[in-house]
Amino acid sequence: MNKIVLTIWCAGLVVGGATHVFDNIYFGFLPYRFAPDWLNIYWSSLGLLDFLAVFLLWKNRKWGILLTIAIMISNVAVNSLALHPLGVISESLPLQLQSLFLGFCLGSAYLLWQPQRLPVKPSAESA
């Protein structure tokens, strides 16, 4: 079960990170010129942060969990602000998907937080 949850977390982060890396490569550095500078910097930095979170999920699980949760909470909050009060984005579907992914991450974090248990081999005495 943990491997399935971890794979879903990593897939969500890779899709998000790849989107921002693509935008920075195709449209140039800080490509979100329609948004305020702080928002442009935040969105552009997600290309690095998302992949860092994936790396940490595999190498240092608890730090990866914490970074992923921080990324997703800030992402949903910032994109909600960008959609509603600022009005710099008009599509709500990406925000809805990010909110769904955030809920999945919050709901499944405890599964990944648990230490990995190694399978118990039967001893010669119990056979």
C-alpha cells in the first residue's frame, strides 16, 4: 500500500514540476508575466521544489512528506488567491485538481510517515 501511495505522490509532483520546467524552458525564465512578480517567482520555483520533494520522498521520507505538504498547501492557497481576488488565472480546474491532490496527501501522509517494516522471516524454532 505504501508503494502505491508513494507512487501517486511522486506522480503528482512530477507532473506539476514538469509543467513549470516546461514553461520556463519554452517561454523563458519567469514566464508568468501576466502575474505579479512574487507570483511569477513562486510558480517558477515549483519546477525545482516539486522535484526536490520527489527526491526527498525516496531518500529522506519524513522531510519529503513535510516539503510536499508545504508545497501543496501553499500551492492551493496561492492559486486560490490568483484565481479569485487577483483574477490573473481564469481556469478553476487545475486548482480543483490541486485541492484534490492536497486532500489525498493530507489523508495518506500517515501511511508514508510510518517506519518501513521488514518482513519477518520464520525462525527455525517456530517451524
